Amino acid sequence: MRKLIWFLAIAITLAVAFTLVGFMFLKTRANGFSTRAQPSALEEFAAQTARSMALPAGAKDKRNPIANSAEILADARAHWADHCAICHANDGSGDNTMGRRMYPPAPDMRKDRTQRMTDGELFYIIENGIRLSGMPAWGSGTAQDAQDSWKLVHFIRHLPALSALEIKEMEKLNPKTPDELDEERQEEQFLKGEAPTGAPKQHHHH
């Protein structure tokens, strides 16, 4: 009887596995490997599983050694605007060009899926990245990098309460494109009464 139960369990597991593989094959045949397609529930589950598996046992219990304060949040906010917002957006929603075009898309870090993670888990992900996702490893092993990562953990906790004024301040710190830098230079020349050195660029809004 026990052998029969084991046989049935293995048979069901294999059937489910083959079904999932077949589904992924058909989906890939239909859409290719394009990141434009919306990830399926199965792919989202696989991404979440990969994130969980990427975390070593000891990471979860680590506590943030840096006390939170307005100054710490200001440092982290500036760091986020300069390094992280390009994929995660200033408000952590992931609702920008890079965030939406990643596969799977950048998560909304204001939501429970991220906020319920421990400080140690967030720190580990910032430092070491996550395989099978677009999240790279930012830590280099230096004490300064570790401090910056712990500060970012405080900022991630603050994302749900981020104010419009804070977002406005962050926009000034976001990296500028060459066109934006050229436009700023021309505006400065105009204000100083100097002749612009380059022809004004045409900006197209979509």
C-alpha cells in the first residue's frame, strides 16, 4: 500500500511538472523571449521563489545597525534618487520606463510583498542582488557600501509615507540625460545674455 502511495505521488508530481514545462514551451513559442509580454502567474511565482531561495538562512535575522533619523533618511533619499530611481522610480513604485520594461517588471516596493520582508532580507538583496531578475548586486564588501545599504533599508521602509515635497527634491537629484544637460546649459547661457552654442533641440512628448 505504501509503495502504491509513493508511486501515485511521484506520478502526480511528474504530471504537474510536465504540464508546467509544456505551458512554458507553448508560451515561449507564442511570445518568444520578449520582455514585452506580461509575466504569467507561474513566472511571477518562479521569480518570488528565486528571491526567497537567494536569501541565506542567517540574512533574515540581521538587524539594522544604523539608527533611523531625518539625516539618515535624507542621505538615503539622495542615494536612491541618484542610483535606484532609474529602475524603481523616486516613489518606489517601479512605474517608469526602465521599471516597466524589466522582466518581471520592477516591483512596487511600497506594497506588503516588500514591506513585510525583514531588514536583514532587504539588506542582503541590496548587497547581493537576485538571480533571474534585473536586480544587480550593489555591495562591494566595503564598510561604506554596507552603511549605504542599511540606510537604504530605512528609506525603503519610508516609501509608503514619502511626501510630494520629498519626491520633488529627489527629481533634482535624478541623473540627467545628455539632452537635459544640454538644455540646462543653453538656459544658463540665455540667462547670462550669452548666445547659445548649439541649436535648440526639438522635444517630442508621447
